[in-house]
Amino acid sequence: MKLKLDLDELAQDFFEDSRLLGIVAPMKDYRFSWLLNHRLRLDFRVKNDIEIQLTKKGRQYFFAVYEYREPNGSLTHYLYNNQFDGEYLLPEFRHLDFLWLMKGDLPSDEWLNELTASLKSITGVQLVMELTNEKIRNKGHLIF
């Protein structure tokens, strides 16, 4: 008997109670996370154990993931690097440098608008947009 993993269901469960921002900020991931920590008083840390690895055209690609857990509540933030060595974690969003996933306590629209405004005020951040689940073709690439 073969067991088949239902990736659509897995993705649906993973993205339940989540919001995702796409960010254009052409800089190194460690620099961007430092700016977020410094300017927004967050505590993003690189999480090597959930780094995303993709194999394309016989090559391995590694996409860094940073994590920050809110001290009060169950909201967790994940910052993904969308580009590694010419490949993209989400090829349908090649113009984006980073993806910011929020899971757990679902942030309100008002809170998300404040976060977006704060992000846009950081030097080097050119664009911040919310990505809806329907627009993401390669959801499975974000699951760790």
C-alpha cells in the first residue's frame, strides 16, 4: 500500500490563519533582518533548521528563513529570502526580494497597515504588498 501526501491539503492547513507580505528591498537578508530588528524592535533570528532547500536542474538552492515569535500571544513571523543564486523560491514573484509570513493569531487589517507603513519607512524598502493565497502558485515552497 502506498501512502500519498496531499500537498494541497498540507498547504491549506499551513496557510490557515496566516497573512503574507511580499517585499522589494534589494539588500542581503542579514542586513534586512537587522534593519527590521533595529527599526521595528523585533527579534528575527536565522533558523537554519527550517531553511528551504529546492533542487532545480540538478542543483541545490538554499533559501534562508528567519523567525520571530511574539512574546505575548501565538503570532509567529517568518521572513523568507525569495532569491538564491539566480533561482526564486516563488518564481511567480521574481520581483520580490523577501516574503514575510505571519502565522498564529491572525493580524488585523489595521495592524497590517501599520506594519506596512513602518516597513515602507525603512531606507531601501521599495515596495510592500499583501499576497493572497490565490495568487501563490508554488505555496508548497514555503512549507517547512
